[in-house]
Amino acid sequence: DLGVELVKIRDGKEEVVISKEKFDEDEKIEESLEAYNVLKILGRGEKNCLTQKVYSKKSNKIYIMKEIKMSLLSEERRKQLIDVLNTLKNNECPNIIKHFTFFQENDNLYIINEFAKNGDLQEFLKTYKTIGENIDRKLIFHIFLQCIKSLEYLHKKNIIHRDIRLENFLIADNWVVKLANFKNAILLNDKEKRLQDQVGGVLYRSPEMNDSNSNYGKKTDIYSLGVVFHQLLYHDY
């Protein structure tokens, strides 16, 4: 299994390290920065995250590489993130982006994901708004049903995404929609546990997440998904 270990370092603190097994034995993915050429920087999220389109020198394929600065995360948050990636390594849902592998280098965590070449739902809405056309309702419901399926799968795995938004739903071939970006996701080992930290886009946060005196669970994702549905229906981004 691709696991997490705690090891002692010089100052006596513990640090998360990642074992070197791969997610998918059918497709060998390189676990070194030298194995990839950066084609384009797609986005800079919060100060500890960078998303890049990369080219594998070995497989001659294009992937998405997400770079996360581990030094800016707490020890608890590091472990939470790796727990989520481990849980999704055998992902069986076609509506969740495939994580091929991840590795740690230069104190950064690098996640190699599949490349969905048709952009995200925000770009999709912008295109229709630019040309002044309405989106066919059947297409909207086709898209939204896939969004629901992705969230249903996550919640069955006891994962809360905590950053459901238009930009995090990617469009692959044949209008297959895939949920991506699990940087803020958390695996609840205790199913009854409630959370209080505020993460993700402010527009999409549920009232209980926005309230520092309240707490929240899986339903916060459902609220965010409702915002996405409203945006799809009214072409509002």
C-alpha cells in the first residue's frame, strides 16, 4: 500500500514521509521532477499550491501536476491530505479525476493527475456567455448528475471535499465531468466528527462553515454543490 510513516528528524519533531509504491500498476508513472517538462502553469491557488500542465519524457503523455508546499502545512494537515490520496488511489468513480501517483521532493508534495483537456465548468460557462447562447437544459442536467455522482462517491468514502466550485469540475472527452483538486479535502476516520476550519471559496461556503462559532460535516459539500447548480442554470460565474 501507498502509506504514511512518521519518522524522527534531527530536532526531534516528527515529519510525514511517503512510501514509493504507485497507485496504478498498469501505468507506470515517474516519481521525479526530472521526468517531466512543464508545458504551462495553469493556476496558482493559495500560497502553498501550484497547478501545472506537464509532459512525461518517458510515456510521452500529458498530465496535470499539482505542487503543494508541505512546509506551509501543519503536521496534522499533511497527514490528512495523504490519507485522502491513499483512500482515492483505487478510485472506481469515473467522475473523480484519477490520481496516478504522488511523491515528495524538495519539501514539496507533487501529485500527478490525469489531464482533462476540455477545461473546467467555469470556462464552459464563460464560453456560452461570450457567444450569447443559452445552455441546453438537458446538457445542464447531464453535467449536474455527474457532479452529484462524484460527491456521492466521496461521501461514501467518508471524504469531505470542502472546495466544491465550478473550477474544480473538469470536462474530459464525451462530456464526462470529473471532480478534481483535493487539497482541502479531509477523510473523517470518526464518522461523527464535526469540523470548524474555514477553507475553500467564500462564495461556495455553507452558512455553518462561515460561522466560526458553528461546526459542519458532509452537508457543507451539498450546499456548495447547490451553488454550482444555480450557476449552471443561470449562467452565473
